[in-house]
Amino acid sequence: MSEKGQTLVIQGIPISPGLAEGHIHVHRNLLGPIDGLDDITHNNSEEELSRLDAATASISGDLAVLATRVEKEIDSRLAEVFGAHQLILNDDLLRGELRREIIENMASASSAVKIVFLRWEKRFLLMESQIARDKGEDIRDISIRLRNALAGITVHPLDEIPHGCVLVTSRLLPSDTVFLADRSISAVLLEYGSIGSHAALFAREMGLPCISQLPNLLTTVPDGELALVDADTGIVTIRPQERQEVSFRKKVKSKKHAHQLSRERAQSPAVTEDDVTIAILANVGCSDDTEKAMLNGAEGVGLYRVELAYLGRAVPPDTDELLNEMQQTLEAAKGHTVCVRLLDIGADKPLPFMKFLAETNPSLGRRGIRLLREYPELLKAQLQAVLELAREFDVRVLIPMVTLPEDVAAVKECLTHLGLELQISSLPRLGAMIETPAAALSARQIAKHVDFLSFGTNDLTQYTFAADRDNAAVERYFNDAADVIFRLLRIAHDDAPEIPLSVCGELAGRPDYVSRLLQCGIRTLSVAPPLVPMIKEAVRDSSCTAPQIWKR
Ligand code: PEP
Ligand code: MG
């Protein structure tokens, strides 16, 4: 943190973009009731057990209300977070531990909740994958709710927060974020919270600018002062000088204007300055995404992540269930190109019915196509569903986590065989995801088996830099816009100049790099639905002609 006279300038990591200003409201007690541990001296464990049951039932009811509210007001996918909270709350193992704590250790209901949930939270926080660590946050959220309910507190701590403020707090729990939607907070500054956390997801969906990883925030920022929050760059200016206020407001105005303009032109094609039309598609996971994408001017779906159809199930979906799910998800994009990516599970995306697949180094183990080749029934069900889908949609198939040319040859063989069986003469076009350096450097051999290549720059970066994409501790090693990544793209293009190239990783959604991507031979970009208008604008300001500097 640097201090300029009266003005403080701090920099953190933006986890939800946007510009906003407001007066700081420091919230120190977000972590819930400060309750010590107390034992039950009299033999009243029965009473404590029934208090716990009553609190659990009341929380369950609240969660159902929250889920409905979020579904209506924000996003149905986000509502699932509260469904997951219900599952945790009713988990037999957890309930058993709570009962034991009350009966055997004579703890009060509230103490039992505190002890057991803390134990569970620690277990999750020690796990390697970010998804598991985010679960730790969920556990903490439920623990606080339960203890509040046991203490008879019904008001949510965030209900006290003034409208329009810049909220400064240590961390945000998923249920806090929902309350923020009502309070019309202008921005949030956090000490902790990763870009992949549920809170970040909520904030992004609500368009709430949010900057995280600002250490010692609570003790250093002054309550009540004006703050200019630039969550595009991660810079916060507290007690700004007049000229800083003027220039910030100018920036806000021009961003609003640019946004308005891009929305007006979103339904028109994205044509570069040198007259090349670039296809702008969307990455989707559910029907809401597809609807949003089409309204925003997407020209189809460039990446349909099918994982949602597999999560929370005891057995994998069969062909009919998959087809049904695909039809529903893609309905809004009928008549346009839709690209179904085969199941990309393993590593940070585990499946309940594949628990047995424990590996010491899962990111380098059976992921994506590797797993599908090992379990051909999983592959077959998906390809059958895709072939059926192709009767109504303009479908493409994308193969995840390709490393070897034989990975794609195997899928092609299976697709051809099933096509014959189902008497489908024109097979969907097949694409390979380029997400490993080996695949980028084998583009020529891989291209012989497929119709297009799509760069998954998230994984490509993770595997090129050997840096976990979800691990904040190695964030400085994870740079998806580094020269080495563009170099890999360029090599693939030079080695296989005829094959159409697209990018569907996060890099495609960053306007500053669009020009450079086009100059590497990329002609299709697939981005998150809200980014479509902005990326189309970036294309219009770009040229496909590479300046000498980017050439090899
Ligand atoms: C990628 O790795 O860039 C990608 C698009 O796939 P996912 O983020 O789903 O792993
Ligand atoms: Mg990937």
C-alpha cells in the first residue's frame, strides 16, 4: 500500500470487473456470532439435540427460500449453491458427528456446531483442488447460519449495511452475496477470496465490482471515506484528490457509452479493419447461458461444457437423458452452430460415481479424453446423443484434453462406427481441444483427423507453466497472455495452416489480446455470454495482418 498525501492507493486482484465509487463501510463482524464454547453441565443432551434439529429444519427452510430468490433474481445455476448447502446440512456423516459431540462430549448444540464444522472446514481447506477449498467456505456459511438460528438471531449481518457504500470486509460467504443484491452496494473490497470462489461468481453475475487479496484491509482503510474502485485493474483510490475524481468519472462515463454502443451493435457481425469476418460464439453450460448469449449477439455456441449433466448423479446419464439435456441447453441457439465438448472430467472436476479414481497427481492423470478412452461406454453414450442431436442442430463435437494424435483418431473411429449404425450419412464436424503443449506442437498430426482445432488456453497455460489454474499461491506463474502461449498458437497455425483455429479459453474474452489472437491465425472466438458485445467491438478495432514483431 502506498500513501500519497491524504490519498491512499491500494491494489488487489480483481475478481469481478467494473468501476464504482462510494463511501467505505468497514464490516468487521461478518464472520458471525462471537460465541465461546460451552459445555452442558446438566444432563440435557436430549434438549440440545432437539434444539439442533429445530435449527436445522429452520435453516433448511431458509435455504429453499434463498434458492428460489436467487433463481428468480440472479441465475438458476447459482441457486444450486444453496441446494448444495442443503445436502451438506443433511449429510449423515456430519449429523452423526454433531450428535456424538453433544451426547459423548456434553457440548451444547452451538458448541457442537462450532467444533464439528470447524473440523470439516479445515479438512476442505487442506484439500488440493480449489473446488474443495471453496466447499470450506460453504461449510463456514452453514455453520454461521446454524449458530445464528440456535442463538435466535434471524437478521442477516449484512442487513445493516448502508445503501450505495463500498463494502470492506474480510471475506464474503455465498449467502452474504445474495443480501448484497438488495442493498445496492456499489463495490466490495476483500482481504480474502479467489476468482473461482462462489462469492466471485455471484458478484460477476450481479455485475458487482469486487477486488480481493487486499491484506490487512480492515485495519488500514478509513471508515466513511470516499473510494474510487477500479475493479478492471484492481486499483482502489481512497480519499481521492479532485482531479482523480474527475478523471475516474470520465472513465466511468466513457465505459458506459462504449458499453451502450457495443450492445447496440452486438447483433451485427464482427468484421476487422482489414475486412475479415470473425465468428464470435459463446461458452455455455446451461440453457440460461445460451439464452443470454444469443440475446447478446453470439453467433452460436463454441463450447458447451456438458459436465453439469453429470454432476450430482449416482450413475452417469444414458443417451436419452443426455440428448434431452443437450436439447434443452442448446434450444435458444437452434439454427446456429453448436459445439458440444465431450465430458471433461477428472482432476479439479471430480464425479461422485467415479470416486474410485483417486490419483496422486490428478491433473496429470486420467482427465478428459484419457478417461473416455478408458471407459468407452461413457464416450459412446455421448456420441450417440450428439448424433441424434445432429438431426435437429448444426452440431460439432470437441474432444477435451488431447495430447496424442491417437486420442482424436480413437474418437473419430467411434463416431464413424456409430454414424453407420444409426444410418447418419453426414457426421458432425470434429474438433480437438489444444490444451497441452504436446498437442500444440503436434497440430499437424492432430489436424489430419479433425476438422478444426480449439485452443483451451486455461489448461494450455496451466500445463505450459506447470501452475495450477486455481491455486492463488502460484498465480504469478499462471499468465495466459504470456508470449510463450501466443508462440504455441503461432507454431500450431504455421504447422497446420489450413485447419480452422478457434480459442475458447478465458484469453478469448480479453479485449486487449483479440488483435494478437487474430494475428496468430485465430478466426473464431468463443467467450462467456456477457462478453460477446465487447469482444465483437474489440474485433472491429483489430486487424488480422500481423506486424513483423509477432512473426516467428
Ligand atoms: C480451457 O482449458 O481453456 C477450457 C476452455 O476448458 P475448461 O476451462 O473447461 O477446462
Ligand atoms: Mg480445459
